[in-house]
Amino acid sequence: MITLGIESSCDETSIALLDNETILVNTIYSQTEHRDFGGVVPEVASRAHLEKIDRLAQSCFTRTGIAPGKVDLIAVTDSPGLAGALLVGISFALGFHTAWNIPITGINHLEGHICSILFENTDVAFPFLALVVSGGHTSLYRVDSLDEFNCLGETVDDAAGEAFDKVGKLLGFPYPAGRFIEEEAARFSGDISQCPSFPVARCSQGKLYFSFSGLKTAVKYFVSGKNPSEVARQRPALCRAFQQAVIDSLVANARLAARQNGIDRIALVGGVACNSYLREALHRQFPDTAFTPHTSLCTDNAAMIALAGFRRYQRDKLRRPIMNASRTL
Amino acid sequence: MLLITTSVGATRAFGAKVASIARPGELYALEGELGTGKTEFVRGFVNEIDAAVVVRSPSFSIVNIYDTARFPVYHFDFYRLHDASELDEIGFDEYLTGDGVCLIEWGTIFPSVLPPHTRPIIFRDRGPHEREIRFNFDLTGTGS
């Protein structure tokens, strides 16, 4: 069974084709991939999606040799996200649905991220916890089934990925800065105890909230007043310390959520799940019960949306995409 | 007017004070570097009206909407935008003519999109805890 996945909820435009649960093609047009081609900046504008979505779909069909009429199911992200951006994907999907008379389903973006671990771990037992960490989200969910997931706690200010991007800007890295900070942190060969110490927001009274705004400001004050060559010399240690502070906070809350819920299975998803230090830390905390998607499936992509659609089809839970897209992420 | 705040709490209190005189249709453009208290100002503003609302950074989402009892608050962040034309595409104009108050972080980077009644608030850093906040409207609520 062939599923066409469509994702356009924020910066990335992505189209994927799945044969059952096997990815045939997963194309993502993002600022990260195109930075090298000169001057392509991140665009939140819906026009950016509109200009790419046709070409991406065409290239998926050409590369796989699958004819558009052979698609059995269309799955499209319909919430949450930027209204204009979502509408491009939804309109494209509905047009395709009408033209070829192919069944369609709307997918919640978060449901898609949770499904991203199922490519490599097809039968993770419910319930499990999901730690969703990206530029726009830092949340812990309890997933009782793919139809029922509840938020246990989330950030009260900045998202973790946003903290990476803003600290990256302070330290002179391009956007998005996550990969650069990780690479710079890897250049630090000393002991973590020799790094500058940054505050990690701790939960009070068992509450599962995250906070990264103070951490950003702490890095800012560490850097301010120092001359650029001194900052450059200390940059690996700074990145290591900052990264560790974020990871400590994420892992501490994951541990607390596991204890409060009596669940030790946990999925790490979202763009920041690419960070290898975070993946290692979570695997250390939850040996054998931490599940992470392949790094290529962490950032927004249509393959996870297609898989969420395929799983809906199997459960007989297809639903028409919602057009009145919510106005916030 | 110039205000010096010496804590996050004081920046929030200023936000609360502005909320107490704010009226639907107003737009406050917040200017200041990273970590100068723009989001804390918004937190104080929104929580003065509705303490239960959680104010998060809209850097990624571009706009967060808080439906409070008095009026909706449209919390924008232009940080990631590169071009004023991107605002056309997210329907920025519709928020301006709306029934709520717009609070815009990095709000002065595209001066051409701001209406004449915009009230700028400028945040400057004076050390780890001290902030200088400049504005030119009347905080007593009797006109600006």
C-alpha cells in the first residue's frame, strides 16, 4: 500500500512516499540543506511552501517510478502550525485527493513526531512517554495510544531548540545553530567540571516544567565584557557546558515523569533529538527503553506524517483534514 | 520616560502597569537585544490581566495568541523574519485592525509595517540585573 505524506506546518516543506511502513522517498526542502547554495534564508512565508511543493512531489514520483494514480492514501499535517503554511499542504492534498479520488486523512503534527520512532521500533508497547524537543516545542507527553496522548509538562518560556539557536547567535554560529553547537562542544576535550557552570532550571514540587530563558541570559553575561579572542578560545567549553545544562534539564524531567507515571519506555522526538549527546544521555538513563528515530527523521518530515496516516488507516481512523488551521504552533 | 528595573520582577511589574492602561487596538513595539526582558514584559502584561495564561516565547511560532477576559493579546516576535513582505503572508494587518492588543518583540526592525499609533518600548542592558526601559506614553491612562 502506497501512502503519500505531506508536511508544511512551519519552515520545512516535505513530501514522502511509503510502501506500507517502508520509506521509498522522503524529500525535505529546508534552509539547512540549502544554506550551501547561497543565500537561501529560512522563510516562514506560505509562498515559500507554495513554490516548492509541486516540484518536491514531482521529484518523489519521478525518483520512485510510482504513478500519482497508484497512491492508496494521502496523509497531510493539518494542525498545529502557521495557518498559511498549513493551508498550502492541505490545499495540495485536497486537490490530489479530488483529482485522483484517493482516500485522505489529516494528521496532527505531534502525532507524526511520535510515529517517527515506529520506523525502527514498530511495536513499542503502550503506554510510553514522549519527549518532544524542537525549535518550537519542549514538552513531555504520556502516550496511551496513537489516539490518546496527554501533555504532562512543557516549557514556560523558550523551547530547547530556540535556546540553541539564540545561544548560537550570541556565539557567532549560523541559524539553525544546533549542529554547530554540538560540533563545537565535541572539540572540548577536558573534563566537564572545568567548563563554566550554567544554571539548570529545576522542577519545583514535582512539576514537569522546563525553562531555558535564564540559561540563554546566563550565557549572554558570560560572554559579555570578554574580548572576542577570549570568547573564541573558550567557545568549545561554553558550548559543552550550555549543551549539558539543556540535556540535564531534559533528562531530569524525563526521569521524574517516568517515576510519577510508572512508565520507563520513552520516545525522544523532534529536531533537537538529532543531538547525539542528548540521545546518549537518555539511553544511559533508560537503558533498553529509550527510543529515538533515525537522525534523518527528527526534524519535520513527511515520512512520519505518512506513517501516522498508514497507522490511522490500519485502525480505521481516517479523518478529513481540518481547514481552519490553528493560529499558533 | 526612563525607567530602571533591577530585577525580572520589576520588568514584569512594568508590564503589568502598562496592561492596566492598555486598550484594544493598541500596539506596543518592543526593542532590545536578546535577554533584555522583552518576554518578561509580556509575561507581566498578560498575567496582570489573566494570571493563568502561560506566556512563552513566540520566536519560532512568530505569534502566540492569549485569549484573556479583557481582550486578546497578540504576542508577536519578528526575530526570525527577514523581510517585511513575510508579514503580509501571515496576515499581520488583520491583527492590527483587530479587537486586541499587539505586543511585538523585535517590533522595530520593520518600521514601515508599523501604524502611526505604535508605542515603542526600548529595553537596554545595564549589567546582569539592571535594565533601562524607555517609552513615551502616559502610564496614568489619561492619554499619551
